[in-house]
Amino acid sequence: MTHKTETETEGLKCEEEEGFVDRTVVDARKPLKKLFYQFPRAKELRSQFKWVVNDYYTKAAIGGRFEARGILLTGPSRLGKSDESDRLISEFNTRGELMPDGRPARIVRCELSRKISWKELGVTTADAIGYPVDGRRNQSYIWRMVLEQAKRQGVIGIAYDECQHVFTEDGNKTNRIFLDSFKTLLKDSGWPLILILSGVPELAAHVHQEPQLRHLLRPVHFKPIDLDGERDANGVSRDMDELNRLAYTYAEAAGLCFDGLSNGDFFGRLSHACAGRWGLVIELVIDACVICKCSGATDLTIDHFVQAFAEASRMPRDFSPFTAPDYQDCFDQDKLLEILRRSDS
């Protein structure tokens, strides 16, 4: 039998007492995660959302049969589509906007993570409404319950996030079922529903195969970062200006100074490191701010971003898009995106 030395025992004791929650990290991260950065693109989505809701309320007030309208929200992954739409839906539900019959209306959300049938989507939708149904019942019964409960509970809309999952490239028959069924939900004579279909750009290609559905959905498209794209009157890249505003917003929320990094070279590296995805930029900026704050420093530096990127990507610190002279050649953005996605899982 072996006996642990006093030093080994003390080491184990310290490790056990240290715990898992670092309050310094939590306190530094909390205000940054609570912050919701307002992108200009949110104004377009909000405008379309208000139009669709006002159209619904106007027709419902008139009475009789009517068609609801919806939104087709598309864009590459990690651009904040879910966060922006969730915020609008949450705000609408919190306000409790009264319908003509005096009941508060609400919109529910379903996140789709895999290929499912129309029947399975009915079960998922019923769960979101708050009226679970037995998946062993037939498809007609399930969707009848969805519409009946939506009407009883004042649910006037459904948002299907990552909606591209219901479609396939070679499933013309099943794709047609979804397209026709989505159209039917918008036009249902007993209780039409607003639809918010969001997903990657391929979703639009599927929806456009049904002209009537396309007509009923107002398109909103989120674009990735493009530093060579649109410029203001002074010739400054609008996306670079947006990156600058974003970085300063989070730095100021953390009580840090960003002045030393406010330049074109840094923003080019930041955009490239995050594969042009706004959502990944926000996550990396937050991580860098937390690292800086916990180190006791007051100025954000390249080293803080090098460390944040290394931790997010699990790549070595000495091989980073923030320090490599030829970073655009060394780091393929598609591969970076895949690496960062794997790191999230």
C-alpha cells in the first residue's frame, strides 16, 4: 500500500477547494453577455415584422376570411438571425398586444435541427404552443390540434428557425408537401398564422419554387462582413465602421480602452479570424474583453485577441490570424468557420 506525501495531499486539497466557478470570470462576462448589440440590419427586420403584424391585426379587425403574411429571413450561419428574431418575438409577446377580441396575442418559436416530416413538425409546433400531442396520432389530427389550440391561446404566428432542414435537394415530393402546407397555414380559413421562416440562403431557393408562398413572405437577408463593400460619403467601409462601433461598445461596457486597436489592419484580421460572421465577432470580442479584465489590464491588445482566438479555435497561440503577416493566405475562412463550429460543439 502506498501513502501520499504531505505535499501531494495538500495539492489535492487545494484542487478540490478551488471549485469550478471563477467568480472573477463570471462577473466580467455577465454584463457583456447581457448586452444586446443593435445592428442597423435589425431596423429592416423590425420594419418588416411590424408590417406583417399590422397587416394581420388590420385584417382580423375587419373580420371574415383573410390571408396572413410572413417573413423569409435568410443569411449564412452565425450572423445573428436567431438572436434578432427572438428579440422581436420576445418583445411582441411581452407587450401582450391585444387582438380585436381583447385577448393578448403571441408568437411561438420552433428550432429545427434535423430533417423531419410534416407530421413531426406538427408535434414540435404543438409542444411550442404548450399543448403536447401524442405523436402516434395521425397527421391530420395533430395539425388540427395545432390550429385549434393556436386559436384558443391567441397564437397568431410561428417562427421556424433553421427551416432549411425540412427541405432536401432531391426530395421534390416532400419539399412540395412543406411548401403547400406552409402556404395553407398562412391562408387557413379558420385561423391563419403568420410564419417567420429563417435559415441559410438555400432556404430562399426552396421557397421560391412556390410562387404563392414567395408572394406571402417578405424577404429579409443578413449579409456577412464585407470590408470591401458599401462605403459612406467619406469613402469609409460601412462594415469596418460597424466593427469599430461594436468593439467600442463592448470595450466600454467592460470598462476597457480599445483605442490601440482601432485601425483597418486589426479589423481586417478580426473579420478574417471570424470568417466574416458578425456573431463570431461578438463572441471573440467578449472573450478578449474578459481575458483583459481578468488579467487586471485596462487596455485591449492584440495579445488578448490572440489568446481568445486560441481558446475558441483550440489552435496554437503562435499560429494566429491576429499576428501572421500573410494571414489571408495562411487561414482559409471556410476552414476557420468549420473549426470554430466544431469548437462550439
